[in-house]
Amino acid sequence: MFMESIAWAQSTGGGGAGGQGPGGLLSLLPFVMIVIIFYFLLIRPQQKKQKEQKALVDALKKGDKVVTTSGIWGTVTNLGKTVITLQIADNTKIKIQRDNIARVRGEEEDKD
């Protein structure tokens, strides 16, 4: 008799493949919220920053005064598809990849 009551209690729980209903969807809600939060806090700002950097590099022209990612200040003298030539002193020119340009210097920075 005792074993029959245990079996009956287990079978009336509403379990089975179709018995989860909205509870199954509600258990996924925290994971969906985490993905949304990660998108807005991490992925979206990074994509925006990459677009801004690409626009900066695409807009470079001869004579622009720039700072590289390694901190070298120079003036753009030649532009290639992947390489930029910078003049960093009177008789010194270096070639760097386009992606290594960090920013364009402003006029007020040249007075330092």
C-alpha cells in the first residue's frame, strides 16, 4: 500500500513533456535579460567605438597631425591602403599601419 501511494503521488505532479507550460519560459527570462544587458553595456559601445575609429582613419589626409597608439606624434606625409608614412622629425619618417592611428591632434596641442 505504501509503494502505491508513492507511485500515485509521483504521477499526479503534472510532470511530463507538455506539463511545463509558462514555467519553462519564465526560467529562461533571467538568461535573456543577461544577454540584453551585456549587449547594451559591452557589445554596443565597442561597436560604436570601432565605427568611430574607422571613420577617423578613413578621413586622414596629408598634413594631418596625429598621435599613434604607441604615443608617437607625427605628421602624415603619405597614405597607402594599409600603411601611413609619418614624419616625426625634420629628416625622420616612419611607416605604420593605418589601424595604429589613435587620434588627430588639435591645434592647441601643437603649442606644448
